[in-house]
Amino acid sequence: MRASSFFIFLSTVARVLGDVEPFFNDDAFDKGEYGPYPSQSYHSSKIVSPRLNVLKHDRECSPLYTMITPRGNHVRDPMAMIMDADGHLVWGKGGYGQVYNLQVQQYKGKPYLTFWAGDDTVGGHGAGYYHMLDSTYKEVYRLKAAGGLGGDLHEFRITEKGTALLSVYEVDKGDLSSLGGSSNGKIWDCLVQEIDIETGALLFEWHAAKHFAAASSPKQIGGDGGASVFGKPYDYYHMNSIDKDPKGNYLVSSRYMKSVTYIDGKTGNVIWVLGGDQNSFTDLSGGAATNFAYQHDATWQDNYTTITLFDNAAAEGQPSVHDYSRGLRIRLDQQAMTAELVTEYLNPTRVRAISQGSLQVVENGNVFLGYGNSGAFTEFAENGTVLCDTHMGPQAWFGGGDIQSYRAFKYDWHGYPTTKPDSKIVYGEGLTYFVSWNGATEVKRWILQGAVDPEVKDDQWAYVNDTAKTGFETSMELHEDCPRYIRCLALDSKNKVLSVTEIFDTEQEKIWDLPPVQVEDNDTVLLKFLIVFAGVTGVVVGLREAVTSKRKLRLINWTPQWIGHPNYQPV
């Protein structure tokens, strides 16, 4: 049996239809027995979200939403995605191509969901656009890099002054003769761009190639990222994060230089370098503060006296520095030029991420690490104690790229979608009504109502059922004698009506079917038997329901005549 067919089968088995709880410390999950990407689908929505494995949970973990961008070999539709503190989907949006770096950022006093989307097949970076969505999920801004260049996926940071910091890659020429390449070889230059969000005007630009020669990079030529000896530009610097301080200076992380560089915001000159071969600091921790490598997400903290970063310690095709990745908080004295390790954040199972990753200091002071290429995220107390640990994919397959998220963050968010809630009725032992509302954070309760006519006045809709909102998708049972027309109301914590679903007519037959699984020619007899048996069973069940069922669903394009709060209270 070909591996691809086996994984398709596992993915079909592992995908659960309907909202379910995450796994909890499930050893079979991490061994890969549920497939490379255990996930769940929904009746009322086409979104597919990860079904997480929660290895550890503590009350001290932040209750904020988790922002991820699942993608990988077994993620069919890469998305920007929000999960709640219990591991349930809140919002998902795909259709952008590849998606990276979902965050909540403030601009002009308002919160925005921000992310990059585009083409990441360029090789280690990307070419695309930066998106800003308001609390209704409307795209208000779509930014691009200046100079006609493609915006890179690694960084999109809004400054306190309301400008945007962008990472950009551009092909340039460099002397690679000392590395075994051409004296006029092709390299990837890395640019820092600061732009005006409203106009797109370029305010500042810095080129790594003007300050760091390609020959000074410790990255092995011909490794991950390619080199001109193979006809590809040499990715010698690889910028992956940018921060800015009140002095107007920039903090830039270079993955392959294994260093963080502090740049003068007026002249572009290098002020100092932390880590790598050109390190400017005396390490008071015996090397522990400066021996990071292939790091990501270097950010100022503690009133610009410390730096946090995600130390990958490994990269594909390059020599590893440690056997595991970690988070670091490093104290800098820029007068004495000393660096000291304050805290090291270690995953309990010593996860190693060969690419990507993030470290965030959350609002409550906890530290949240995303493991990039390895589908995991972990929350620590400020002192390094592990509080919560979660896997999106099996640890046995970490590093394979099956399920990954470039970064992972936690933020407060309030979403008010302008779309209507989605719903569907499914025939099983009886009739079950499923309802969800993608992105709605304020729904606390659902009220199901019925009527004999879809155009009756609002006060003529009768109570059928109600329940508290649970997870992303909530279900309610319908009796055989329920009214012909059904709708569902979404209520907030004060019983205010937020929206209403479309109306369903239940007086027609309904056949439920499962999309067929593709079988390749050299699949094993066992797999073919399992799939054929499942298909035959589905046909038999479908025919039985077609004959016996007396109800079918038909979506009615009808908008309620009321706007506001009807006169009722939930039971």
C-alpha cells in the first residue's frame, strides 16, 4: 500500500464529524495511531479544525484565545484560526493560499486580526500581502511591500506610532568564492521596511547585504534554502523578526547568522550584535545567553532591558547546537555590554523545531511558546514552570511538516460577524439540529423556534428547544412532531438577540452520504475491503433512510421581518 493512501485512510478515520472534546494526554495520539493530523469536521460548517491533544492543563494558564495558522502536508485548506481555552474552534478563514502569523494588533485604538497570506514556495520565505480584519471580520486594509517587491511571511508588526514593520526578500549579487561558489553569485538580501499603513509610503529601509557579507555566514552553502551553485540564491542571512524601540532603532533576528542585530534607525548602521560569530557581548552565564542558533521571534521586553526569543537550536541541513528547542529571556546591559540568561523555557518532552517558532509574553505574565514546524504550543509561568502543553499533531511525526503553525499567540478578542449563523439538520436515530456561528465570541445560548409559516410575525414563532452554547457547534434534538419551519436565535449573556439562522423546511426526505475515499491501484486487499465495506454500508443505510424517512431539508431564502429584541426569555 502506498504511504499516501494509508495516510488518507488514517485521516478519514481520525476526522470526527461534529464538535467533540480534545484528547487528554492520549499516548496513541502522540504515537501517530490516529494519523498525521487528527481533526474534526462539522455538520453546519465546512471548516476542518485540529482535534488537539492536551498533555497538561493548569488553572494558571491564560484564558485568552489561541491564534494559530494550521498548514502542512495533511492540511487541505490552510487557515487563520482562533481556538478557545478549552481547545474548541472559534473562527477559521481559508482561501488565501498559505497563511502565517495570525495576531491581534492595535491600530488607531482598535483591535485588528492581522496575518500574512500568499505564496511560500519561494524557498524559506514568501511573497504575498498583509491583511488586517476588524472585529466583524471585514478586511479593512491589505498592505504590500514597497518597491514592487513581494511581502515576506516572517514579520508584520504594527508599531506604537501606527506604522508597519515588514520583512522583505530580494535577489542580489554576492561574492561566494570563499564558500565554493561564484564571485558573482546570487544571494537573498533581506530588507527591513517600515511603511505608512494608510498610504503605503516607504518610511525606512535597511538591507542586510550592505552590512553583512554573504561570506561571513556560518550557514553551509547548498543547505536548506539553496545556493547559487545549484542555481538558487544563497539564503545566507534569513531575517525572521523585526522589533522597534522608542529610540527609533530596530531589532532584527537573523536565523542563519545565529544572531540578533540592533540597528540605528537613522543611519542604518549596526550598533551591536547578540550571538553568532560577531557577538558584541560578554556572556555572564557562561555562554548560555549567547549560544542560541537558528532562532525566531526576537522581541524587546521589560522596558527594553531584556530580549525574549525562540531558540530553535536546529535547522534542516545544518549542524544542531542542542537536541531540543527552547525559549530564552536574556538581560542586556548596553553600557557594560553584558548579556545574562534570566530564564530558560523547556518543553517537558524536549520538542525540537527545525524551523519557525515563537515566544510571547502573555498579558498575565505567562510565557507562550509555539513550536513552528513541530505542531505544539506550551504555556509557562514566568519562572519557567510548565503550566499547559498541547499538541496539534503526533509527536512521533514532529519535524515532518504534516501539521504546523509558523507562530502561536494568545490574545483577547471579541468577534461580531455580519454573516448569519449556520445550521443543519441531520437524520440519525431521530432529527438533530446543529448550529454554529463562525467567529462569534459573544454567543452564550441558542433558542430553537418553530412556525407553520415562514412569513409569520416574530411573536408567532413558538419555542421548540434551547441550550447553552457548547464549543464551536451546538446540537439540539428535534421531535417528530416539531413544526414544519425551524429557525435558531443566538443570544448573548444578557439574552439579547445577536442574530438568527436561515429557516429550514423539514417536510421532505433527507439522505446522508459520505464522500468516497480514493483507492490507489496497489493498495492492500485489507484496505480495499475496509473502504468497500464502508461504502456498501453507507449505500444500504442511505437507501433505507430514503425509503423510511419522511423529512427532507430545504433552505428557504427568507429574511426575518424583525430587527432587535423579540419578546421572550429562554426557558
